[in-house]
Amino acid sequence: MKTLKHFLYQFLILALSMSLINCKGDPKKQSKLNMEEQSTITKTPYGKLPDGTVIDQYTLKNTNGMTVGIITYGGIITSWTAPNKEGVYEDVVLGYTQLEEYLNGSPYFGALIGRYGNRIAQAKFALDGKEYTLAVNDGPNHLHGGLKGFDKVVWNATQSKTDSGVSLVLRYLSAHMEEGYPGNLETTVTYTLTPNNVLEVEYQAITDQKTVVNLTQHSYFNLSADFSKPIVDHQISIDADSYLPVDETLIPTGEFAEVQNTPFDFRKAKTIGKDIDTDHDQLKKGLGYDHCWVLNHQNQGLRFAASAHHKKSGRLLEVYTDEPGMQFYTGNFLDGTLPNKQGGTYAHRTGFCLETQHYPDSPNQENFPSVILNPGETYTTKTIFKFSVK
């Protein structure tokens, strides 16, 4: 009997050893072990709404030490750390430190935008001959989903770990005629932080009635990590041969204008400040860059769209998307009245946005790609933000 016990013991030791060897030899198994040991997602209370609803913050952290803070109010990214050329991780997105500040007034800092990102002319559109009237909240127009868009609702959150990284899954049911939009729209947004300093943002939506949908993410970046400094020294590249000129209320005219020989040409990287104050009609209307670029290679699905590089820190941000357009906004309406989470206030042009999306006012412009979602269809789109050092 002693001999049998000894044999079984030796067999178990050998089996365990072989299992460990196999894990070490299999990169997928090893990466999964490393991810499970080091990648984390934690939940902490962030504050309460006036009606007592508790708002939570989820912090995603990868194996390198990158962290992304996201709250259930508006799906807002409140913080996002990225490494500089010395390997120091610092926060690179504008925002606030307290829920009350987001409630008191925010230019969509870090928020999820819906049902319709960007502007709809005269706050009206028609489907099958029926006109729908939306909230007027931007001059005569409708902007970013209305008075209470997806940036101001509470999302239901669940968390998960996969081989790809750590994920926060946010869900929200937008009721029929909420903010004037038809159909009950079930929306899911998944934030996934991977081990290689990539944040994937995946959107899905279904409806029980014909409607329009255009979702995006509205983080303001400042790769210097010093929010008192303007972003005019950042080098931007945008893979687009044309952009959409706008009228006095920032609604696209319907024209597709070539960027060549204009301040809107970012096909080769240049600093934001190089042409932003040029005497150009479109820059005057936008008070700077606040336009939608028509991205190239739209039949290729997920592909490179834009990059931003801050030479002094070395931080490089690359954006990949399957969307046809991207709104490049240079913080023109920041005016020193909003509190800076590092102290002081956010001054003019201290943050920029790269909002991947369908074109503004698409429901009213037949020559733009469709934003219609029908029952039985699933709206799906994905954008990737990748950080590295250059």
C-alpha cells in the first residue's frame, strides 16, 4: 500500500509539473495568467444624484499600469493615464473630480454621446414622411442627443475579464420618444482596456421601431498632462482627403470640400496651431477646428483614422475606427469658467476631441451615409484608442 501511495504522489507531482510547463510554453495561456494576475477592474462609489441614485466609478487597470476611470453617469471617462517617454503614467483627459461638477455644467467631458452625436439642423428630421421634433439646445439646432442625452443618463454596468483584457459593459434603454426620438432603443457600450495600452470602445444598439442612431465618445485630450497648457503644440494627422464645410450654425452645407491647399489638410502631421488662426471663412465659423473630416478607405472597416503626438512628452495617440467620419474639435469654447481638476480653470484650447461618427445632420441630407436603424437590425461600430511613445 505504501508503494501505491508513493506512486500516486509521484504521478500527481509529474502531472502538475507538465501543466506548468505547458502554460509557460503557450503564450496565450501565459498571457491569460498574467492578465488575470495583474489586470484589474475595481468599483468605488463616486457620488449621488439629487434623487439619491448612487453613481459608481469603475477603474480599469492593465498590466503596464495604464488606468481608465469610468462612471455610470453618462459613461464618462473621468481619468485616463498614459506613459511619457520616461515611462511616467499621467492623466491625459480633461474632466472633473466630483460628480457635482459634471451635474453643474460640462462641455461633454469624457461622455458617451447619443442618441445622435453632433448636430441635427433645426432640431427636426423625417422618417417615412413623418416629422420628428427634437430638443433645441444649440442655437436653432439639436446637439448631442438633446437636453438629457446619453451623457446625462445612468448606465447599468457589469464587468468582465477576457483574454483581450478587462471590460466594462454599460447598458441603457432609451424609451420611445425620449428627447423626441422614435423607438425603444437598447444600447450597449463596452470599454475594454487591453495589455498593450489600447482602449477599445464598441457600440451596439437595437430598436423596436425605425429610428436614427449615431453614437460617439467625447473625451478631451491633452497629451502634455498639464491642463493649464494649450494643445496648439500637438501634432495631428487625419487620414482624410476632404471635410464637410458648415454654415453659420455649424450645420454641414452638403458639400464635400477637398482639404488640399487649405488649413484643413492634416494628411501629413502638423501642429494644431500652425493654421488654426488663418483668415479662413470656415475657421471663423467654427472659432477654430470644429468640423467633420470625411475619412478615407470607408470600405475597409476598422482602419487608421487619426493620430496626435506631443513631442515634449513623447506621447502618441492613434485612433482606429470603422466610422465614415471624425469630428476634430479644438476646445474653442473653453473659456476659463470651468474648474480644472489640477487646479485653476480650463482655458481656451486646452483640450482636443477626436469624435468618430457618422456625419452631422445625416437624417436631413440624402447624400450622406445613412444613420437609419430598423427593427431586426443591430447597430454596431467600434473605435480603438492606442497609446504609445514616439
